[in-house]
Amino acid sequence: MLIQFLTALLLVPILGFIVCIFTPRKWERTIFGVAITAVLLELVIFVLFGFQWLSAGGSPALASVGSLLIGHEYVFNLDFYFDSLAATFLGVALVMTTLIFIFSKYYLHREQGFKRFYSTILLFFIGLSLIILAGNFEVLFVGWELIGISTVLLIAFYRDRFLPTRNALKVFSVYRIGDAFLLAAIWYAHHIFEKSANFSEFSELAAHHGDSILILGLLLLMVAMIKSAQFPFSYWLPRAMEGPTSSSAIFYGALSVHMGLFLLLRTFPLWEDNMWLRIAVAVVGLVTAVVASSIARVQSSVKTQIAYASITQIGIMFIELAAGLHWLALLHFVSNASLRTYQLLISPSVVGYLVHDQFFHFVAPVQKIKNTFLGKLRAALYVLGIKEWNMNATVSYYVWKPLKFVGRTLAVLDTAPAQIISVIVFLAVLASAALAHFSAGWLLVVSTIAAVVSCGFYIRAYTTKNAAKICWNLIMLGNLFSILFLVLASAGSWEYLAMYGVGVLAAFIVGHACLWYLEAKGEQTALRDYHGSIYAFTKLGNIFFIVALLFMAFPISPSFLAQDVLLSSIPESQAFLVVLFCFSYLLVGVSTIRLYTKVFFGPHKTSHHEIAYRSS
């Protein structure tokens, strides 16, 4: 019965998403009916299952829905886990999603993206359900990626504007850093536990791997910091609120921003006995609470105030969790999610009222800064709060600016001769490795070089401002050397080469055809600016988006499954190779989505329609 209930909880939103996708975009009543029916049906299933689960004692339950056999050895287990933590988060998610759907029916009435909004929210809810009900890291990672990509679509909901498009790319770039750390954590967990452990085993495993838990815990903490917008990554949350108010409420007020907290709660049995990790979690929460609180008090935008107020509360939740008060953190989550959703939903009305009210009752502030130490300190904190403690500039300076500098030095990779030579080198090394038997040391050296070359192509793809086809070629070359690196590092696992390569090659060909068609129709594709081609070529833009996901090995494509197998076969002694792979995983995602947003999002060049200016 458990398996049937959990399967139904996952299938209902998937079916709703599929039906919504194939419904004509002008059928607003049908789209709303499909979406609200899917959520209400899942809510009924959840209530029925919850009563049965509580009557049976309410003990944690693990269910294996099935498994995917990849190759001859690797098994991708579809394990799901239900306990009080999952019940709390899923219950809040269902209630909040129902409210948002009803609110959005009127808020987005006759909006051009009405169908797109409901489809994206359903996609987000599928990812959220996978995270909450996941029984192991692999299933959780699939949901994690779904939430990340749906975030881009919702932030850039007004995709004909400059700021939503730019901020969508900025937020995805930050998310991708967290994804890379999560991938590294999954690889490390595989090796220290010597299997794909499910969450019900964490208490027992922690007792036998005490020394290794610190590294794993720090990786997971980094993921949680990024996902929950903790210092110094807090700056992305207000920038993520460029979408509709209802999406801001469900994503960054209630659910998505709390997923970092959920990850720490889910893995709490792993690190609860490690005092250093507890201190680290508490320090992160304390620093974030102080910084975010000082920012929230001085910002002029209502959404920014709510965003930093929510970050402050999540920082306090981190402190509560570090103190072992996980029940209090859960209660705090429910309260904060409810309050922030309410605040965001009423914010347009409140702002409208206050703007009107200030014409009749405005009183100019008379307080002046005193020329004392406390007065100067207060002024300094005020300026820091206005500038958001320079978090955006700092991360940009130390993370993205060095990549852009390296990318500019690799401009020669844009030329056709360099790309042709790279393909020849790839084929020569691949053939040599397949036909000859080389030592493990030689394979390690060549795989390391291939990994570095792969990162070089991705970095250049991230920084190039030339034609989109050149960038697409660079990403493909990066994928080729990434395949070579993984195959050699895994001691010649050639059976997965075709699985990885065929999917990427097919995506490359279709993507190239899309870009060629755009250029043939007179569309601009240079990556110096946003071109908004999706305005005139909506279907082509949707096709290219799917192709881009396959190109970056999005879960659970054949390329992703092969990548997962090859990565897990890299031994622990070669951890530096995993670091290079995670770095390339970060770069390929950012480069691909950057290309997509530059070509298809933003203001279109034609002038026979309304033009959205840079400011939203």
C-alpha cells in the first residue's frame, strides 16, 4: 500500500503537467482546471495516506518503487522515504500550491504566459515532491535539478524584459554552484559508504564513518547555504523575485528557499554527533541572521525587504537545527512559509495603498545622523545594508571575474582550425586508448589532461560573445573531452561511451539546426546582447530548450545516467578528478543556459509590438 500511495503522489503532478503542456494556451479555464485538479487530488491522496500512516504508528517508512539497471553492474534505485519531516514539508507544499493556483487564476488572467506559468509550477512541484519523498541522494538530485531549471523559467517569466532575463541567468549560475557541490557530496558518500545508501541508514552509517562525515557534512552545508540563500550567497534571493508575485510567494517565500534547511534536516542523523559541523551550521545561521536583518531594515523595495526578512528567519532555523531542536526548526519553517507567502501575495495591494496614502499623509523624516561613534557606526551599517554588504560584487569578483579573464585568453578556441584540430586529437586519443592497453598511470595523466581541456572549452563558451553556433561548438567539444576524461578515469568503461555520446551528439545536431534556421531567417545570434527570438519563433525556442537540457546531461537523460555511472567508478584516491568534473558540470550548465537566454530571451529587435525597457 505504501508503494501505491507514494507512486500516486508522484504520478498525479506528472500527469497534470503533461496534460497542461498539450492544452491550447487560450483555454485558461481548462489549464486552471487541470492544474488545480492535480494538486487537490494529490492533497486528498496525501490526507488519506497520512491518516493510514499515523494509525499504523507514524514510523518512518522506506519504499523501493523500482530500479534502473544501467549496463551490467550499476543500479539506479528509485527509493522513497516518508516520515514526519516529509509529511510536514509535503503538507505545507500542497496547501501553499493550492492557494497560489487559485490566486493566480485571477492575478494572471489573460496574461500571455498563463499556460506557461501553470506548466512551470507543476514542473516545480514534481521536483519538490521528488526532493521531499526521496529515499536516497540520487532521487533527491533529480528533484534538485528540476527545481533549478523551473526557477529559470519562472524568474524569466516576463522573458521580453532585460532584467528578469539577466537575473534568471544570475540565479541559475548560483544554483549551479550548489549543484556541483551536491554532486561532489553524492560521489563522496558513495565511496565512504561503499554503496548507494538510503536515508534510513544514516544513523547507523554515521557511527562507522565518523572521520569522513566532517567532509561530507561540509559539502552538504555548502549546498544548503546556496539553496537557502545564506551568507554570502543571500544576494540571489531578491533578484529571483522578478517573476509574477505568485511565483515569488511559492518559490522564494514558502518552499524553494527552505530546501537547504530540508537537506540539513534530512541528513541530520549523519552529522548530529559531529560538534564541529554543528558549530559551522550555527555560525552560518548567526552571521546570516545579523547581515540579512540589517539589509531588510533599509531596503526600499517591498520584495527585497520580505526576501531578506525570510533569509533572517532561515538563518535562525539553522541555529535551531545546530542546537538539536529540529522540531522547533520545523515549526519555524511552517510559520515563516505561511507568513512570507501572505506578505508577498498582498504586497501589490499594500504598495498601491501606501503610494496613494503618502500624497495625503506624508511626513518627511527629521532624524539626523549624530557625529558620534555610534552615529557613524549606524551610518556605516546603513550604507552596507543599502549595498547588500557587497555580496553580489564579492562573489562576482572572486568567482566569475577570474573565469572571464581565463576565457578571454582562450579566444583562439573560437577559430575553425582550433576546433578541427581538437576533434582530431579527441578521435586519436580515443582510438589509441581503445586499441592499445596502457598502464593505469598513463590513463590517469591523459584523463587529467582531458578534464582540463574540457574545462577550457566550457570556460571559453561561457565568455565568448561571438555567434551562438561557435559557442555551441565549444560546448560540444567540452562534452567530447568530458566523455574522454570519464571513460579513461573509470579504467575504460567503454560500454557507457555510446550511452553518453549518442544523446549529446543528437542534441548537438538538432541545436545546430535550430541556430542555423534562426540565422537563415535573419535573426541575430551573437552573444553580445539578448535578442528575444522566442517572440517570433516560440516553438523553435521550446525545442532548443529541450535540446539544451539534453546537451547538459539533465536528469534523467541517457547522458546523465552514463555520467553518473562513470563518475561513481572514479576511485577515492583520484578526488582531484572529481573536482575537475564538478567544475566542468558547473560550467556546462551555465554556458548552455547563457546561450539559450541570450538568443531567445530579452527584447526582440522588431518594433511593431510593445517594447519592454531594461527596468522592470
